[in-house]
Amino acid sequence: MQKGKVNVAVVGAGAIGGVTAAFLARAGWDPEVVCKHQKVVDRINAQGLHVFGVKGEWLAHVKAVRGIQDLSGTKDVVFLATKATDCVLAAQELLPFLDENSAVVSLQNGICEDAIGEVVGGHRVVGCVVAWGATMHGPADLEMTSSGEFVIGNMANLPDQRLEPLREMLSAVAPTRISENIMGELYSKLIINSCINSLGVITGLTLGKLLAQRRIRNTFTGLMREAMAVAHAAGVKVEPGGGGKLDYYRFLADNRLMAELKRHVVIRLIGFKYRKIRSSSLQSLERGRQTEIDYLNGYICRRGVEQGVPTPLNRAVVNMVKEIEAGERSIGLKNLDDLVFQRA
């Protein structure tokens, strides 16, 4: 892929999509950005994307359009950065703009690659883990809050000549590596998100306050154990999380007292390091939007049903978040007491 000869689109101009588009534009890849809000489209076209944070501050000038149907033509590469809840509809709208060799790269939370592949064809989908952070402060006003990496891979673990050019392209945004076990990488991030995001919604607490409580740390470990049981049954080798520092197999292997104490210490330290972080799903709720629970704990539950593995704690979390979304339950610590009841 050569700059100026590759037609690139970024669908979604929120935190991750907007920052990705801005870095790609600065590196000369000329992405076309889709944003569903007209005032954001107008601001981007008039002023550009304002990006600041851990990698500096600048304005990136890109072309923005109101909807996928307004794209200028067939795209060689599409970075799909919508909310997980919008990914299937976006994939359907993308179909007229894809050719046989187009790459659709999922930048969502959770595991959306399967659902996207059912629409556009699995051969077009490239799995991607986003291991850096960003926040949207306002329309086209984006902060890159933490450094990290992209991990990309072919979902069938087949040789894929698109991966190296995509690695080069995404390296303009963050260090990018190619994995021969992208499902294991995606599942690794899924586990952490299913613990942190969902418990953050249920309690309304920041990560530091969340993981300071022993019973929440116990719930954290319980969710993780169910997810790993599903992965084992499905034949997924889960890669280490937390930048390679958290080996889930070793972390959960020993049930003796000292091992249990060590687990509490590790989880507590995670909470302290990222103590100010608020669940992205909680932030979605506060904006009047649905959470991505169906692609987080919900994904674990669906795979559990497929594999005949019970996931009562993850199912209880899904039910509770759905009740909060529907206005049938308030956010608060009391919900932890009800988790035990629902699980039973």
C-alpha cells in the first residue's frame, strides 16, 4: 500500500476513531472520516480534528462526511470505530463500498469481528486490539490519554498479505504488531473489559474505588474464571493481558491461601495504577446511550452456551446492566448484594 494510492475510510469520529484518523492524516494516508452528527462533520471540515495528549497537540485536516452512504467510492481499508452496538448496521452500509480484497479493521471494544464478518464476509475482516486510550472532550476535540499498541491479525490465522501494509499504516498512530493468535489477543482484552467496564456500570465507581473493595475483587476473579473456562472449551489460547504482564492461566491456577492473597494484591495494584478511570460503558449510559454489554459479558455468555459451559456470574452481570439500561435498577453498591442472589 502506498500513500496517495490507497482509499482509506475511518467510520466513527469518537475518541479512538478520531485520534486514529488524525494520526493517519498527519502521516499522509488521507482518510475519509464518517461521523453521524452534522455539527461534528461541519466542524471537522472547517477546522480539522483537534488532537492533544501524550503525543503532543495539533490540528489534523481531513474530509468528513455525514454517513457511510456519502463516502466518495470503494475503499481499500476501512477502520470501523463505531460503538460495538452500531457495528452490524455500519457493516451493512459499507457493503457497496468494498471490493473483494478490502480490509475491514474492527477498532471496537469487545469482540465484534464475528458479527462484522457475518455481514461483510470473514475474509475481509482483520482483527485488531486497541491497547491505548483516548477521550472525546467535545466535537472534534480529542485527547490521547495513554500510549500503547495495536495488535492485528487474520481471524482464521491464515497468511494475509494485507497485514504488513496495515501494520505500517497503523504504526503512524501507535506501535503495531502482527499476531498469529488474534482471537487469543482479543479475548485477553475482553476479559479485562468484562470485569472493569461492567462492574463500573453496576456500581458507578471509578476503578480505584471499585477495586479497593474485597468483594468486588472476588467478583472480578469470578468473572475471569468463567471467561477462561469458556475459552478453554472453545479452544482459544488466551494471550497475557495488561501489556503481557498478566498471565491468566498462572494467575488463576492456584487456589491456596497465599495464591488468593496474591490475586487480591495484584488486582488492588491495578486499581491503584488506573484509579481515576471511569467505565466507558458508564459514560455511555450517562450520555443516554446503551452500553456494549452484549459484546463484553454477553459474548462470554453466548460462547458459553455454544460450548456447554455455565456462566452464571457473567449472566447475572448482563441481566443487571440491562435492567440499569431500561431504568429498572439504579446504579450503586447495593447491586453487588443482588449479584449473589441472581447468580443463585
